[in-house]
Amino acid sequence: MVNPLLMLAVALGVGFIFAWLRPYAKTAAWTLLYGALVFGLAVSIQWLTHFVSGGVSTTVLPGGFSPPVGIALGWGMKEAFISSIVFLGGLLGSIALFKTWRDTPSAGPVLFLLTIAGSIGLIMSRDLFNLFVFLEITSMSTAGLLATGRHHEGAVSGFKMMLVTGLASVLFLIGTVYLYRITGTLAIDQILVSPALAGTAGFTASFLIIAAILVELKIWPANGWALDVLTSAHPVIAALISTVHSVAILFVFYKIFPLLPPDSLLIFTSAGLMTFVSAHLAGLRQDNFQRMLAYSSVGMMGLFVTVITWTSSVYGHNIPIRIESIILGGFIITHLLAKGGLFWVVAHFKDSEGNFDITRVGSTTLGGVIITGLILALAGLPPFPSFWAKWTLIREIAASSLPIVFVILLGALFEVINLFRWLGRALEGESHCAVHAPPVLSGIALFSLGGFSIGAIFLGWFPDFNISILIPFSGLIAAGLVAFLPNRIQISISILILGLAGFALVPGASGIGQAYTAIILGSGALMLLTKMEAANKDKWQLPLIVGTVLTVAVLGAVHTALEFWTSWEMMTAVSALLIVRGKNAKKSALMYWTFSMAGAFLLLAGLALAVSATGQTDLSKVFAGAPSLSIILISLGFLFKAGVLGVHIWVPDAYAESEDDSTPYIAALVSKAPIIGLILVFYYAADAFIGPFEWRVLIGWIGVLTAFFGALFASFQEDVKKLLAYSSMGQIGYIIAVIALGSYTGWVAALYLALHHILYKGLLFITIAGVISRTQTSLMYKMGGLIKRMPLSFVAVLMSIIAISGVPPLPGFGGKWMMYSAFIEAGWTLQAGVAFFASGVAFLYLYRLIHTVFLGMPKNEHINVKESSIWRLVPMYIIIAMIMGIATMPKLLLEPIMNLVQTRFPATMHWEAANLISSLGSWNGNAIMMVTMGVFMLPLILLLFRVRGVKRVKPFNIVYAAEKPERPETTHVAHNFFAHYRRAIGVIALPRATAFWRGVAEWTDTLGDWVRQWATGNGQTYAVQVLLFVSVLYFFMRQTAL
Amino acid sequence: MTLVSILGFVLIAVGLWGMLTRRNLIKIIVGFSIMDTGVHLVIVSLGFIKGRTAPIINKALSAGDAPSRAVDPIPSALVLTAIVIGLAVTALLLSFAVRIYREKRTLNIDDISELKW
Amino acid sequence: MYIATKAFYLFVSIIVALVWGLTVNGIVRKIVARVHGRIGPPVWQPFIDIIKSNAKRSMIAHGVMFYFGPVFRFAGGLGTYVFIPAVFGSVVFENLSFSGDLLLVMYFIFFGQLGMALGAGEGGHPASAIAVGRGLAQMTAFELPFALSIISLATQYNTLSITDIVAAQQAGVMSWTVFTNPLATFAALFALLGMNMHSPFDIVIAPQEIPLGPPTEYQGSLLGMLHTNRGIFVSAKLILFMNLYFGGALNLPILMVKTFAIYMLSVVVGVAFPRFRADQSIRFFLGVPTVLGILALLIQ
Amino acid sequence: MIIFLLIFLGIIMLVAAIFAVMTKELIAAILATGLIGLMASVIFIVLAAPDVAMTEAAIGSGLTMVVFLLALRRIRQLGGSDND
Amino acid sequence: MIKRSLIVLLLIVTAYILYPLAILPPQDNLGNAAAAITADGVTDLGAANLVTSVIVSYRGLDTLGEVTVLFLATAGVGFVLFRKRKSDTADTEVPRQASEFLQTGAIFLWPYIVILGIFIIFHGHISPGGGFQGGVILAMAFLLIMLAFPGKALPEGFRHAMESLSGLAYVGIAIAGLAIAGDFLNTRILPTGQTGSLISAGAIPLISVAIGIKVGAEMVTILAHLRKEEA
């Protein structure tokens, strides 16, 4: 094995001669430079593999003297890992900078290389003064590098950095020499065991050292300088500082924090948390992408400190290597690859004036894919390493301290909102000038792919994770790879993918989940047929649709809590991406993302709590033994995702602004994810989970109120897609309410309603998408009289509104019947009343939907629209056939559902021939169908006898005297159709939730603004803040330590 | 020696005061430099033991006597390093100041805070 | 054989209900006129209307849905009626109540409303659309107390079957729901006022401003069918109320007496009060009647 | 005896330091800094650290001052003044 | 004013924090490390000046780092002040002649200063001084020339060569230690010789020389960078 110090020596040597050699032997100089980095990487990786396969850590003694007289350098697995990271980041960064370096002075590459060398020294050294020297090396070299930017900001921030790090190193130095004075040695390992450390002087000296490192680590509030530095530096340099350098300093912290007594760990944890939250909070207000990244980097450092000190406070010195590798390793790799990658993106897409416009990134497909990958990796989504890290971290913390979980998740929420906001902007720029994709881009692709594959490696550490859960990704990628094929072939392949996924997933699932997965995949495939109509304008859409269907479907096939959380996150991410593809969907998608993520994090907290409380991984056992609080958190998460009253404000926009062709999948399929989630929770959870209050009753009320307000809001919409969105909200409300009932009838009703919702909401959205594509508007009052032009669509809408409203004989009635029966059985009579009112109000919007679009006066501009294409009509009528089939033979569908539900609740309904008997009444779907047909046919036949006398007139030919209105639009009363209703009870339909959440957003923004103003930009103020930080920290520390 | 270390700390305080309150970049650097000197004094004072001599083996100090008669050589070594580093930092700070003046025509630290928030 | 017998019984039952419904309508019109101080139309005027309308040689159609509107409406009326057992214990008037329960009847009422609204919509006359909007809005409002009342009943009798509810009221006058559960009954009676669309809740029809309401565009046998439906639907509603709240009927005369009495209630109120605007009537139904309904649920 | 020397040097250094921080004249401040370095090197000799004393004299007072002055010179060339 | 009071307050707090350190009583015995060095330093390394032993050998990595810091400062200063303009060659022009007194003095003095520097470098392991001190003195000599004869400073190429090669030599000796004695920076690759004589202490003098040249060259370069004319 190569002596690890050689990495350092080679880097230093090359650094010394590069500048001199370059004028004489250009190629040799560059070869040496890159050679040094490659050498270092190779050595580190060689050692890393050595250690991973069981090698023993060693100590390197330069000069051959061991402490206390000499300097000891540690070299073990952690060191090798971090140094691999450092060299990898350095190598990639230097490649990215090559073009810049070619025509600037040699100092650039030299400083760069020496930063790497200094970082290696920081990683290896276990001697305090030696650390001081290497700290100075790295801070001098990074400060020098800041001048690369060629703007005065670089010099200004370099000055600030030198000022603050100078102050910090004075503190460090004083602490160091006093520790030497007290303990007689400079070696950390000897100091740690020295009895003299315990005294006041030892404490103070240790405190100074650690405070200095915390300042270098950019802990809030002493981090204003770092933000300025990362903002003003050349992005690749910023990447170096924020990843390589910071990680090295982090490792220093890791080595020295045991100097202070264990009681003080909580203070470090809090400081880290404050940094994490405040950075992301302030990041919310950034309109400079690089500065946002700076905040994000700072936040990451806070999280690192939290993780390190927290694990140490729980496990002492015996932190399980697996936990450390997953959490710290995962976050560090992500930090290096994803954050570094984003900084690179900035570097690559900067224009000649140094301005960065993120919309240019998304202007090419590759660019879009890359930035999506990087941002998702940073946001901690599967299968990237950070995802596993986040899961493990939250699970571990949940075992001991729930408040910390919430604080972390709050910060993480700010972060993901922030990241997605920028992703939305990036993907917006489809039409900008195409940027050709030079090697750097492929380098960034390497970054994200690297993250991806390393994430895959992480999988091996999770026995409770079945790889089949990642099938959606394969599907997404496969569908993406065929995006260049002609449309219809592409769709056929997509349908095939869904089928294959079905073969892979369905057999492994069981019970309700199995049925769910099969149904989702089947209906997804059916809806995909509609895409055959026309060539895709948007290459992304189809893969994302396939991904959405698959991620929603896979939820039914999970067995463990981790699998569930994974598929949930995938579903959230992919569906958000699908929404953001809409033309003006940036804001709506952000809102969707925000609420989905908030829900997901509640879910995560709940799951983590349940997993750590039960010590189980299997979903059934986890839920069965879960504490009440975790059940509450989990179901709250689902309620967020379901968009129940109070958090519904994302629903209309997300549905309305997503592409018309994507909406069916979101409305019909994605909306089922929280339903299956709730069902799974309550399926497995013990009946006694109710806890301090009747949580189920509360959910029930939330459900029926959601149903009511969904219907009410829908009645006041002018946009047909928003109307349908609120309608979905309402329908989901019913389903949630009956799930909350937790009774046999309720659950049969829930499953039945959910299945129907897929059918008729899919049907409606497909049909309406066809109408919108023909009329080019989604505003209902701009349509009218389309029954003449699109009769088949009219019939489809008619069928679905009859089904939704629950009017017999269509199957909607069955759902309503079971629902009321279940409510009344359970004694939830008031809820039943509200539900009934809701379904009454539903008539308003349903009538409005069909009337203003299809009936009434046609608009002049729509005189010549055509019927929807055959590719829409076929799936539409397949669904209609299914609806009719169920209406006639409800038993065929209900019997399997009842069998499924019987596994959880004792049956309270039974069949007598075609008659379904509940404890309260009976329902004979078959007979009702017959009777309805009969009573319908009778008058029809009577009327048909008189058909001779019928005189057909043109639509405008109205009013008794057959006069023609001059301006047909004046006879169109569709706008604000239910004005009187609004006058009567509109006051309860005021957008209070919207106002509330807007208030929350504004307050958060204001808070973020306030936090970020802390970074005044004045270097001297930063120095004062450092001193302030040190002083305050000292008093907190004293509390615990002395 | 306590007296010298206290002197060192006082110098650190004065330097710090200069660093934190002066507006002129050069004066800030002067403050920094003074602070550095203070630190050096503190370090050397820690290595000193009353009545002992420099740790150089010569006629006055035989190798055998060194443990009992020489002062601690390590703080001296540390200070040497620290002094050189201090100079390096000062030089770099000054070059930043020159650069800032060149770009912005000001040496007032309040005028170079446009990178805020 | 069974089906043929059943169909025959059903036919008889429907004819009886239709005739009785039309008669009641005629009587009420007469009474209202007298109260107003007019002579009023003859009692058999509804029959005349039907015949006259159907006798028209030609009719205008705006399209298929326009044509279907009255069919839906009439089917709704018929359907509602056939799912209600009209006379307790009678084989002939049992109708088809075995295939569904109270919930079915409540939702079948919507069937006709919806169909009519659609047909009227295709007519394209603004007055129709306005009227439908008002009608639907008012319907949602008065259905709420009615639904609360029904739910109260369902918990009271622990069944949703109409026949069972009637059976439970056979122990004597005091076992009628109106006495055992007066709150629910009154909530429902308020709702009935709305259902009958008499003054003060006749904004939907609003003969003066939007002639006739939804059927504005209809004439000829289409209008005739609507007239026919009015007869059968009135019967269905009244019989339903009678069954639910007033002990049902063991034979036709009792049925006639009870339904007439129930109908008179709304007429009396209608004559006494001026018309409400749509929003006023909505607020009205969401006020006292709904509170009554909620109390009925809570007090049990 | 030595203690008085130290006190004397210390007072000079303190005065110089306060002067350096307070004065408006940059050149004077720089010279005062150099003086502090020089005094410090004397103290180092007293503290039996001749190596440090040499270094402090050469670097702390000598080169540092030169570096300051050269930087100031450049600033002056750019039109800056000696006062703050 | 609020800021000032805050700073005063902070300084008081800082003083409070540092107080336990400042009042530590003077020690009367050497710590572990120092005791070991003073006891075994001479036999270990053969250098009479234990401070040099510590600098060059015991804590040689610090010194390598320190040299790197200086190198970084040089590179950084050059980089920060770099301007893609003709004025960068200003140090070859002669903007202003120094006084004759200075010129004469410089010519007279600088050989002595150089010799002093070299002496200090070479005697670093036996008497006070060493690479740093000597290097700085060398730099002073060249500074004198630079001041007296603007434009006649050390040629840039030579400076660069010195900087680079001395640094390389330092690293080379360190690696030689690894190759020969098995430890990076091991100075005992050469015989330790007679303590107190010029040729003794193993590779310490060699490293001192490398340090001396390196420090001298770096200092001169820093000064040269700073001396360039602004236009």
C-alpha cells in the first residue's frame, strides 16, 4: 500500500513547481497537475477498498516520531472515504475549470491543488497545531481562489473571509497552545485522555478550538461571510469550498468535538439545527440561484453537525458503522455530487457577463434531466443516497427525540420547496436558444448518475427493501429512452411497460394492495390509449405519465415501512414533475409539491416513530404496534396528500394547470395514493390506537366537510378543470370519511367509491380534455351547445355525472347507499347529514358542467368543432361499458371487495340473490336497473308514437315566437351561474384556507427575509457576529459543562 | 510568564477593537496584525519557565542539563510558524485591500457590502 | 306469470296515483283561486291540460336531449312512485318497494330533476337555464332538512326500509312519527314546502318573469308529459310523507285523506306568504328547518 | 530588573497599539505596528526564545511593515490618501 | 454607537471567557512533549538547536505546511493583484529613481546581508536561526536592491525557479525520508554527526537550506508583486 502522506507530498510538490514548469513544458505541467489528483484519488480508493474489506486503521508518523513529540496522522476507513470524496470533487472540479485556467495565471490551478492538499491534511492530521496550519492553508488558498471570479465581489468576499477566518484561527491558536500548556501535548488522542482536560482552563481552551471550527463550519449566526463567499466565487470554486473544503473541516469537527464534555452535545445539535432551519428559511427569499445554493450548503453543514453530535450523544463512542456510513456517507456523497453538480450547472450556463439564467438549463432535454436529477438528489428523493440517509436519520432520531425530527423536517421542507421552485423555473425554459452540450454537461450527468448508482449500492444495507419497489424508475427511464420513437409505438411500449410492471408487481402483492396495484395499472394503461391521438409536443410527458402510474401502483405492492415511504416519495416527485410540465403550472406545481412534501414529511415522522417504537420493519407489524401519535402523524400525512379541507388549496391549481392530458392520471390515480395509505394504516392498526381523543371521528368530520366544501367550491368555478378538481376533492372527502368509520360497510363503500372515482373521474377528465383540445378554452362560459358537435362526449359526461351524483341506476348510487348505511349504522348521523347536503350541492356543479359546456346556446366560434378523436372515444366508451356493467351486475364487483374487507372486519352485509342486505335496508342494483329502464322506456315509447309531429329547429330558434336572438351570448347565462347560491351561503365558501396559507407563506417569507438580513454584507459585522456567536455559545456551554 | 501573557491578551483586545471598529481596511489589517503579535506573546510566555535558558545545546547548556534548564522549545517552534503564517495572511489581506481599492475606489468597509442577503 | 301479474298491479297502482295526484292538483288550484278571490279553473283542469297538450299536432324539438328531458322527468316521477309502497299490506299497491329502500327513493327524485334540467338546458332558452339554476339551488337547500329528518328516522327505527317504517307506526295514532319524532317531522314538512314549489318557494316556476320556469320551451305532448308527471310525482311525494310521518295507509281512502291533508299544509302556507327570492329561500331552509333536523338527530 | 524592562516594553507596546488603532494617519499606524513587533522581539529575547526574537524582528516588525507600506504605496498610486 | 457598545460588551465577555486561561500560574516543569524533546532531542537528531529540531524534524509537517502557506500567500497576492494589462510589466520600467544615498548604501550593504542570511540558514541547527530567519534576511537584501534600483530586482524567472525547486527539494527530501527511513520527512536519512558542528543533524541543514531559499524567494516575490506600479 502506498503511504497516504504521498498523496499530500505529491500534491504539494506539483503545486510548488507547476507555475514554474508551465511556461516551459505546458503539457507536462498539466499532466502533473491532473496526475496528482488522479494519484490521490487512486490511493484513497485503494485504501478505502482495503479498509472496507477489513483492513485495520493505521497511524502515520511523519518524521518517525510518535506523539507527544511528533505529529500523528490518522488513516482509517473514514479518512480514506473523505479523502476519496475530496479528490473526486477536486478532480471533477479541475476538469470543469480547465478552460478557465488555460488563459489565466498559474496561481488558479496551484491554489486549487493546494486547497485539495490542505483538505487532505485536515482530514489526516490528529495534531491540533498541525490542524491549525492546514486550516490556514485551506483558508489562504480558498481566499486566493476567490479572485478567479474577475469581479470585485471576489476580492471583497475574500477579504471578509480572511477577516473572519483570521479571527477564528486566533481563537483556535489560543485554545491550542493552552491545551498544550495544560496537557503537555498537542496530539488530540492524548489530550482527550488527559485528566487535566476536565478543569476550567481545559474547558475554555477546548471551547475556543471548537468554537473556531464551528465558525469555519459556517454555523448560524456566524456564517454571513460564507454566504458571500459562495455567492461571489466562481461556481466551480464555490463547489470546491462548499463540498471539499467544508467536508474536510467537518471531519476536523468530528475529530475534536469530544474535547468538550458529552453534556454539551445537545448544544451543538441545537446550533446545527438552527443553522439548518435558518439557512433554508433565508434561502426561500433568494432570487440568486448561486446564493440559494450557498444557503443550502450552509444548511447542509448545520445538518452535518446535528447528525454527528446527535448520534454521538445517543451512541457515545460506539456509533454503529452502518448508521454512520448511511447517514453521514449518504449526505456527504449527495452534498459533493448534487450540490457540486448544481454549482457546476451555474458555471456552465453562465453567459459572458457572468449572469446566470436558470431557464437556459432546461432548454435542452439533457440539461433538464440533469438538473432534475441533481435537485431530486439534493431533496433526498429515492434512489439517491440522501434518501437512505434521510430515512435512517429520521428513524434513528425518532427513537429518542421527536422535536428534533420536526425541526429537521421543517428545515427540509423549506429546502425542498426552495429547490423545487428553482426546478420549476429551470424546466420552464423550453423555447430558449438551444445550448449545445459540451463535455462538462456529460460530467454533470456523471455526477447525477454517480449519485444514482451509489444510491443503488446503499440498497444493500437495507434488508427491508425489495428492489422491485424501484421498478417505476426502470419504467420511467425505459419510457424516456424510447421518447424518440413515433408516438404510437412509444405509447404501445409504454402500455407494455405497465403490463410488464404488472407481471412483476401484482403477484408479489396481497389483499387490498394487490387489487389496488392491478386496478391502477389497468386503468393507467387504458387512459394511455388517449395519447394515441396526436404526436407529443412534450417529450417528457409520456415517461412521466408512465412513471406516475407506476409509482402510484407500486404503493399496493409494498411490504415494509421503508418500501412504503420510498414509493410514496417517488410518487410525490414524479407526479410533481408531471404537473410542472403544464404551461403555467410553475406556481401550482410548487404548491402541490409543498403540500405533498409537508404531508410526506408528516408521514415520514410518523413512520419513523412507529418503526423505532415497534422495532419492526413489516408494514403490518409496524402499524399494528404503532403508538397513537405515529398513527395520527401518518394519517395527517395522507390527509395532506388527499387535499382535505384546510389543505385543499393546491388541488384546483394542480389539476387545472397540469397539461390536459396529464390531469386524468393525477385526478384519478394519484388521488388514490392517500386512500390506499389510509386503508393500509387502518387495516393493520389495532382498534385501540385512538389515543387521547377520537382521531377517527375527527378524520370522519374532516372527510365529510371536505366533501361538502369541495362540492360548494366546485359550484362557483368558471374553469371546467378547476370544477372537476374541486369535485375530486369532494369525492375523496367521502372516501376518507367512510374509511374513518372503520366498519365493514364503510370500507366496502370506500373501496367501491374509490374504484368508481377512478372510472368516472378518469372518464370525465379524458372527455373534458378532448373538449378543451377542440375548443381551446377551459372556461365554461366560453363554451356551450356542444352537444350538437360532440354528442358522444356529451353522453360520456352525462354518464359520469349521473354516476358521480349517485342517481340510480348507475353504480354511484350503490356507493352512496352503502355510505349512508354505514354512517347511520355507526351513529354518525350528523356526518351523514352533511354528506347528504354535499351530494345535493354536487348537483349544482354537475349540472353546470354539463349544461354550460354541452347545452344552451352554442358559441359562434365553436360552430365547427369536431367530435373528440377515436383514440379518446375508445377508452371513454370502454369505461362507460364498465360503468354500465357494474350498474347492472354490482355483485360481480362487490363480492370480491366484500371478501377483502372481511379479512379485517366481520361482515355486516350479505347477499340474497341480487339483493344486497345491510342491517338497515337493501339494494338490488339489478332490479333497479331493470325498473329504471322500464319506467324510462314507457314514456319514451309513448312519445315515439308522436314523433311525426316533431319539428326540429336550429339552436338559436328560441322563445315562443321562434325569433332568433341577435347576439347569442346574451342568452348565455353560464357565467356565475349560481350567483344566488353564492349570495345565500357564499360567505362560508370564502377562500379562508387560501388566505390562511397565504398568510403562512407570507409570514415565512418575512421571517426568511428577516433571517437573511442578518447577513449584512459587511465583513466587520460578520466578525462581530462571530464574536457574538462565540460569547453566546460559551454561556450555553457553561450551563452544561461546569 | 503571566505578565507577558496578560500583555499579550491586552494586545489581542486592542487589535480586536481595531479590527471591529475601524472603517478603513488598512486599519483593520493593522488591528489584525496587532492581535497576531499579542497571540505570539501569549504563546511564547507559555513556554517560558523562570530561570531557564534557551533550548540550544552549547557550552552554556549541556545535553544532559537540557530537561531541567532549558525552556520549552515547542512554543517557540509554534510561534515561528505562526509568525510566518501571520505575515502571509497580512500580505494577502493587503493585496485584497489594494484590489478592492482598485475596483471600488474606497477603503471603507461599509462601502463594500453590496453582496448582502 | 309472476311478472305479468306484477306489471298489471303496477299499472293499476300508477293509474290510481296519477288520477289522485291530478285531482289533488286541481282541487288545490281551485282552493288557491278562491282564497285569492277568483273563480279559478275547474277541478279537472289538469286532465284537460294533459289532453289538450297531447292533442297538439306539432311540436318543436331542439335536439335529442330536449326530447329526452320530459321522458327523464316522467321516468323520475314514475320511478319514485314505484319504489314506494303506497298502501301498507296491499299486494297491488306494494309496487316495487322490495328492490330498494328509502335512500333509493330519495335519490330517484333526483333522476327526474336532472333529466328535466338537461332537457330544459338544451332548449337554449335563458329563462330555462335561470330557472333550473334556481331550482337546483333551492333543491339542495330543502333536501338538507329532509335528509336530516330521514336519517333521524333511520336511527329511530333502525331501518331504511319504508315498509318497515310504516309497520313500526301501526300501533296507533300516537306511534306515528309525527308524534314520536316531531322535530324530524317538522323539518321534513318544511322541506315539503320547498318540494312542492308552491308560494313562497315558487321562484323556480316564477310565471311572471320567466314564464313557467324550466319548461319554458316545451309545448305539445312534451309539455303534456310534464303535466302527467306532475300528477304522479305529487302522489309519490305525498305518499312518501304519509308513510314516513303519518303512519302510512291501510287502504286507499285513508291514503287520500292523509295525502290531501298533507298537501293542504303547503297550500295554506303558500297562500299566506309572498314569494321568496332564491337566496332567501335557500337561507330559509338552511335556517330553522335544518336546525330542527339537527336537533332531531341530536335529541334521540 | 527584568520585570521593569518588561513593564517598560509593555507600556510602550500598549501605547503604540492604541495609537496605531486610533490614529488617522495610516503611515503612523503602520510604523507603530512595526514598533510593537520590535518591542515584542525584545521580550522574546527576555523569554529565552532567540529564534522567535529573530523571526519577529525580521518578519513581525521588518517585512510586515514593508508589506504594509508597499500596499499603501499602490493605493496611493491609485489616488488613495494616507488618512482613513 | 449601539454597535460600539455591543463590541465593548463583546470584548468584555471575551475577556471573561479568556480569564481562566490568562490566570494560569506559570509552570515550573516541562510538559510531556517538551521533556521528551529536551531529554532525547540531541541523541535523536543531533541538532544543537532544539527549536530547529522541533521545527524541521519533530514537527516537520507543520513547517512544510507553513512553507506552503507562504507559497500560497505569494500565489494569492499575485493572483489577486493580477491584471491583464500592460502595466503588469511595470516593474521593468523605471518610474522614479531612488536617491543616490540609498543606492550607494544598498550596493555596499547587500553582500553583507546576503552573507548574514546564508550564515543564519546554515547554522540554524546549532545556533539561533534557521531557514526562516535566514530566508527573510536574504529577502531583505534583495528588497534593498529593489528599492534602490527599481527594475533591477531578481529576474522573475530565477525567482520562480528558486521558489519551485526549493519547494520541490523540500518535498523530495521528505519523500527520501519515506523511501530510505520509512517515514515521511524523516531527517535521519543522513548521519547525525557531531552535535554542534556544521555538518551534523542529518538532513536538517538540507531542509533548512531548502526552507531558506524558499522563504527568501517567496518574500521577494510577494514584495515584487506588491511593488508593481498601479497605473
